[in-house]
Amino acid sequence: MRGEILSLLPQLRGFARFLTGQSAAADDLVQETVLRALGALGQFTPGTSMKAWLYTIARNLFYEQARKGRRERDVMSDYAQRPDQAESDNGAGEVDALRDLNGAIWQLTPRLREALVLVGVQEMTYVEAAHVCGVTVGTLKARVSRARAQIMDYMQTDSRGGG
């Protein structure tokens, strides 16, 4: 089981990065998630998804920390001041498009963003993602659909110079 946890660390860190918006905060969240998971290994049900279990722990920790004073507005404003994007050799147009998409993702509410990231980036099934978020599959599908629609609206508005 510990080996499976280790193999999921890169994906877990990616999810934590989308939740927190900051590399250091993501690292802290992953570390705390792993500590809690190792402490609760006896509660893991063999045969179920370790990935979904870890993501649920990370998500719950994130919202628990938010309730204790880490307001999402602070995270987002810090991200806007210091975007942590890697430079690439792509053409300027491709880099701008990536930045626009990144900006569009961060315009989503946390619930829509997490649903889109779990399904679209982390490649979870709707069932796994719904389990992580603690909602029904129908609710998760609706969130992903709304997130995609809002991103399309944002991208179209931005390309017309309205954003």
C-alpha cells in the first residue's frame, strides 16, 4: 500500500497545486495528506481506489485549512500576483493561449475548478471524482459541463478583447 501511495505522489501534487494555487502550499498539503493516509491505512478498504482515497483526504484537508483561516481569495490574489508558470520554447501565440486558458480556469469557482481538474487533468472517472468531491455522479457531470461552458465563454470574450 505504501508503494502505491508513493507512485501517486506526482498526481497528488498536481491536484494539490490546482487546489492551493501555490507550489509551497501544494507541497505542504501533499505532505499532510500522506501523513494522514499513513496514519489511517487501516481505514482504507482494499480493492477500492487508492487514488480516490488520497484525493479525498487532500480535498478535505484543503477545505479544513480554508475554514481555519486560509481564505481562497487570498490564495487567488497571491496567484494573480505571482503566476507560477514555466517558460517554454513555444511561439508567443501558444504561450498567450496557455496563459488565457490558465486564467480562465482560475476564474472558475473552486467547486467547478476541482471537478474539471479531477476529470480533465487527473483523468479520474466521473465516479471516482464524484466520490472525491462527496457528490453524486450527476452533480459532478453538471459541474464539469458548467466549467467547460464558462471557460469557452471566457475564452471567446477574451479573444474579442472583452476580457
